[in-house]
Amino acid sequence: MMIERRAVTALRVFLVLLFALLVLFQTMSLPGQFAHMAEEDPGSAHLRWPATAVTVFWVLCAQVVLVCTWQLLTLVRRDRIFSEVAFKWVDGILWAVLAAWVTLGGVLVFVLLNADDPGVPLLLILLGAGVTVFGLVVLVMRALLRQAATLRADLEGVI
């Protein structure tokens, strides 16, 4: 139990740190990067705001995953992770992953239609594969959570 508490505390510290870095990235780095790219390549300047919006949205999806993870850790601490409340937070992660995946698919189609070298499309395919794997792992974990919650409820009914 002590290791679990320490792991939850450490994870929470890193979730806060990651969230803060994502906010910094979302508000300063991404807009600044796309502004710089528009100045350097005026031919692609029309992509500045769509690219900024999409990448900021992806960061928002990651932030939703972090908030949902924080809430799940709260349920772990309170020994309520095997309750129906947990499914709301797991579903929040799944919806955020789906939203990121759908927009990534749209960006990939746009890039594939306009790319003159394979680097960016391959990077987007790699990112898409990673998002897909993460989403499927969460989906499997959700099914395991459902089984564990059912077993716990059955056990509590017997005792």
C-alpha cells in the first residue's frame, strides 16, 4: 500500500509538471513557431492559423487525458476505482483520444494530398499509430476495469 501511495504521489507531481509544460507549449511555443514559419516561408503563411488551431487542439486533448488520469488517481486513493464513477473518466480519455485521432486523420489526408516529400506524412502516420495504440490500450484497460468492478461487486455481495 505504501508503494501505491508513493507511486500515485509521484505520478501526480509529474502530471502537474506535464500539464504546466503543455500550457506553456500551447500558449507560447506553438503560436510562436507557426508565426516564425510564416515569416520564413511566405508561400505557406496561409497555413499558420489552421496549423496553430489543430496543434493547440491536440495539446488540449492531451490535457483532457491528464485531467482524467488525475481524477482516476483520486479514485485509486479513495479505493473507489472499481466504481461506476471511474468509467466516466476512462471514457473521457477515450473521447479525447478519438478527437485527436480524427483530426490527425484529416491532417494526414491534407498533407498526403500536398506533400512533396515523405517525411511529414511518415511522421503523421507514426503519430497516428501511436495514438491508435494508446486508445486501444485504454479500451482494453476499460474492459479489464469493468471485469474487476463486476468481480468486486459480486464479492461484496457474497460477503
